[in-house]
Amino acid sequence: MKKIKAAALAALTAVSLACTSAPAVSAQPAGQEGQEGIVKAWDAPANPPLITRTGQAQEWVNQVDHKTVLSYNVFSPSMRRDIPVAVVPATDAAGNRVRNAPTLYLLNGAGGAEQNQDWLKLYPVKDYFAGKGVNVVVPQAGAFSYYTDWVKTDVASDYVNGPQKWETFLTKELPGPIERTLGANGRRAVTGVSMSATSALLFAQHNPGMYQAAAAFSGCASTSSPHGYNFARVTVNRAGTPNFQTVTPEMMWGPMNGPYNRYNDALLGAEKLRGTRLYVSSGTGLAGHPDQVSYLLGKGAPMPAAQLGAGVLQVEGGVIEAAVNKCTHDLKAKLDGLGIPAHFELRNVGTHSWPYWTEDMDRAWHTTIKPALGV
């Protein structure tokens, strides 16, 4: 059964979940120290990062050829450690490197590269963006972190260990040095999927004018409501032990509906999205074609794996997507009420899975990101 389940998950390229007393916290961002990171050359294939619980090399490093896919370690002053970063540099239609190009930041979902659930593993990043004249930067750490600045600085688990100052790193420490390394032009967009869809919206809110576009695929903007906060709990709990107490949202944002939690609620802060081009998507949770046994068989899965995989998608993936569908409609109502334009892709079917996000990336690029970046 373990082998069948593993095969099923491989066939699916995984279903990603987006998804105590806490100290009093401020509504201000934590830990912003005003220092830039340090970009370091790194031969990832020769010294690969490891999948957290298996000890095997993360698979994205197999794509690093130091030409079409680059790898760097970027030292984070706020987290006091190196963060692995993958880059697909901007090229023109002839395949030549392009300087003075904009930058697209792709944020991984919950399991990230630490679980082989990253953009480079699950999406044809190199091929899709070839010739599009945009640098693509993928931070390859931060599983289950929501890419936020955590209030608790001494969390200790397999995935979350030590200071977690991801928003500080991704919006203050990383962009300047990595974009100078690439000769970028200072225009940028951010895209998140599942867990990091929330992060993409928050980055745009907390840093007005920094991003020309933000795209959020199957995420939950609301985080301070019982629905949103406990959706985040399901996600961050997975970073800990099976008792679900090792890592909690209280460690991340403080108490539910507290000032720092509300600061990190993209629904409450929706007004600050004005001026940023937006793409937001979700399905209903009802099974579509990619969630069927026949689809998985067509992708090469054996029958037992296809049957199990379809069941996982239709039940687990369906429930998760139904939850984020509510979040997405709440955000649409809020933005409509504020008169803030956004492209909403509201599917009649669809689970919480990569076939739908693959379609989203193409739609988001053409409707929102490309026009905003001017490429």
C-alpha cells in the first residue's frame, strides 16, 4: 500500500495543502533590520539541499546547468542563515540572456522544495518562461512558513527551526542584491500558490508600489477569521510532530484576531492592493477532468495508483479547494466593494492540485503579469 500511495502521489505531483497562549504582539512587521542579503555563488548539483525527512537530494537541482537555471545561496541577516534560491534568467526569443528585464518571484506551496513540492519540480518553469524576457526567482526554502515573519523566534521542528523572518528576507533582503546580480530593471511581480497565495497578496499590501502585479492561486486571503486562522493551522501543524502542538499559528501570528494576525489578513488590508494588478483563482472543489482515474492513467499511472490518486484528489483536494473557494469569493466581494479591479478566475470545477495551477500560470501571465511588467 505504501508503494501504491507513493506512486499515486508521484502521478499527481502531489496534493499540496494551502493551507496555547501567545505573547502580545504589535501590528507592525517584525524583525526588519534594514540590511540586504548577500548573494553567493553555489553549485547546487555538487552540494544539493536535502528533502527534509528522507535525506535524499531535492530534485530541482537536477535542472541547474548554470546557464538556463542558476542556483545561489543568499545569506539572510534576519534569519542568520543561507537561503537557497533558484533563478531562471531572462532570455529573448533566440535564447540570449537579457539585461534590464523585470523579475517574477514564484513562491512555493506548503511543502516547498523540502518535500519536492516546488515550482521547478511541479511546473515547467524553465521551458514556459524561455524567451519571455523576464527573470524568474524561486526561493527554495520556507516550507509551512506562510513566508511571513513569525512572532516566536525559537521554534524547533524538522521544517521550522530558528528565526522565521520570511517576509523580511523576501521583500527587504533578497530583491536588491539578486536583481543587481541579474541586471534587472526594478519592475517585479509575485505569484503564490496555495499557502503562498496568501503571502503574495500580503507582500503587495505591506509594500505598496514594490510589485506591479500579484497573482494568488487557490489561497485564502482571510487569516484572522476562525475559518482562515484554522485553515492556516492545518498548514503549519504539518511542520511539526503528529500531536499538532509543535508548530501552531499562534507561534506565527500570535492569537487569532490579534493585532499582528489582523495585519497579516489580506482581506482586511484589501484597500492596500489598489494600484497593483491582480489575478486571483480558485475552483469549487468538484472533480474536473484532471481529477479522474482516466486522466491519471493517461499520465502513466498504473491502475491502483490512478484509483487511489483520484480518490485523494477528489476527497482531500476537493475539501481544501472548497474552503479556499469561499475565501476567494469573500475577497472578490471586498475588492468589488472597494472598486479595486482584479482578474478573478472562478472555476465551476477543480480541486487543489497542479493541473489547475498550470493553467492559472498561463492565464495570469497573459492577463495580468506580462502587461504589468511591460514585456
